[in-house]
Amino acid sequence: VQLQASGGGLVQAGDSLRLSCAASGRTVSKYVMGWFRQVPGKERDFVAAIRWSGDRTYYADSVKGRFTISRDNAKSTVYLQTNTLKPEDTAVYYCAASPNIVVLTSHASWPYWGQGTQVTVSS
């Protein structure tokens, strides 16, 4: 599975960005898809995940109510709509895929990763 993340950028606090992650190489329609983020010197943190059917979504407390994860299985693409961005949201955002049924928030539990896209939020 190859994942290609895009959509990051430099924005001001309060702005929005829509991140995209396109999957190829193997159908991911039955995979759990997720987003993580990482700042230098820290571990990669869970942000959001969505089950293959799209009926269940999961969010870190820090982004609940501001971020929305969605997926389009026909396009093998997962999205992360980020609203009301804050400077503390600044990080490299990675998309990930997992064939596991259970959504795990530890980055070590996800076998497939994209290359990351930088999100920088200025105050």
C-alpha cells in the first residue's frame, strides 16, 4: 500500500485546511484509515481514524469538534478537514492505513504510512 498525503500549508490561526491522502497499490476499501501528526522531538500522535465503512470515526480530544475525517472508497482517498486551526496544531501530518478491525491509537500499530505534509499555523 502506498499513501500520498497532500494539502498542508502555512495558514493563520482560525483558518482551515483540507488534507488528502490518496492510496494505491492495494485496495484499501476494507482498511482502517487514519491521520497522525508529529512535531520535532516528539512522538507521532494520533489525530483521527475512520473505519472502512465510514460509519465510525475516532478523534483525539485535542481536535474533537474542529477536525473531521472522511473517506471516498471509490477514489481510495481519505480526507482530514481541519477547521479553527491553532498554533499548537502545527506539525507534520501523516496518513496511515491498517487492515486491523480495531482502531488503535498507537502509531506502532499502523503498518502503512504516507510521507507527511507540513501544516504550519501562525498566531
